[in-house]
Amino acid sequence: MIDYDRRNLALYAALLEADDAGRDWREAASCLMHLDLSDKDAEACWRSHLARARWIVSDGMELAIIAFGERPSLNRL
């Protein structure tokens, strides 16, 4: 996990929530990411951020926990 990811965790969570709710990518990209939808790369930018968010909550979770200096207690597992 990199500093960019740490700074954008709230955005990643919002993107996941919007996608899981079935919101149109254009609405999420415009409202959440403030992307200019006339930019030809807007959809690719949205897709890459959504993919990164999905990675963080799956395979990247261990790295996310380490990056925040939190280690799960064995009692909480």
C-alpha cells in the first residue's frame, strides 16, 4: 500500500459502495472523483481506481493493515 492509497481510502470505499449499489460509472466518476467526463481517459481512471479499491479489500488487506500500523489481535479473528 502506498501513501496515495492511504490518502484515498475514503474515495475507494465510496467507489465500492457506488459500484455495489449499481450506480452508473459516470455518476460515480463525476461526483466522487470530480472527473471531466468529456476526457477520453475518465472511464479508464474510474476503472483503475475501482480495481485498486477491490484489490485493497481483498488481497491487499494485509498490506493495508500493516501500512496503518494495526495488527489484528488473534482474539478478534
